[in-house]
Amino acid sequence: MDGVEATRRLTGGDTASGYRILVLTTFDADEHVVEALRAGASGFLLKDVTPTDFVSAIRVVAAGDALIAPSVTRRLLGRFARLAVPADETHAESIRQLTERESEVLRLVAQGLSNREIAERLTLAEPTVKTHVSHLLIKLDLRDRAQLVMLAYEAGIVRPGATER
């Protein structure tokens, strides 16, 4: 079996399975990334990653965050935004219930900013940003930042090329 199938079997398709899976592959195809994320992967890296970046990625995923190889991210998000089906009504209602600050943090997460960058942008402490991200995950019933980004694109909160860095 391949890594996507192994991921699917481990997670059972359950985004709250508790498993943190980092896919390491030679396949630089958008379809492979999407399938890995749908199967429950929390991270996706290409095998040309440096040892230092690989160790860092393991730590990021183990901490509960998500990570996609930078070379894949922009291309994937652009493609995803063009093809995405609008967010379902469950998420649409949840998004409407977000506070103004939570909506702001969601937009910045979707633009690819780190917690530190969001804290600087909003003049907040980094732990406060982490709390907002945690609340977003709970309120929107999502597993990690990758799912937050996907939802933000599906809902039209952000669009490719429209970042305000």
C-alpha cells in the first residue's frame, strides 16, 4: 500500500483521530497532496527537504500544527481556490458566529502568517494568538491549520494573490 492508504487506515478518515502523520514523498503532484490531506495527514514534504527542515517539520506536526512543503503551498492553494466547492452550511453558520478577532486571525492564518507574525500584526501576545487559533479549531470542528486554510479559501475569506502581508 502507499502512504496515502496507510494514512487513511491509521486515521480511519477521522480528522480527530489523534494521529499526526507527516507524509514524505517524491511525488510533487497536487492530487497526491490533496489525497494525503483528505486521508488525515497533518503534513506533506518532498524528499528533497533538508535534514534540519525535516526535523523542524516533525516538531511542527507533533505539536499539533500542520505543514505543507513551501514549494507546493502556493500552487496548491491557487488550484484549490479555483476548484473548491463552497463551504457547507454547517461551516458557514460557524463562520458567522466567529468574533471579529477570530475572523481576523482566521484570515491571517489563511494568508500563511505564523503565530508570531499574527501577534505582531495585531499587537497581541503570541500565546493569545495560539488561544484564538485553538478556539477557531474548536468552533469550526477542524483538526489543524491546514484545514483552517482550506476552509477560509472555500468560504471566500481569502483568495489567491490577495494577501496583505
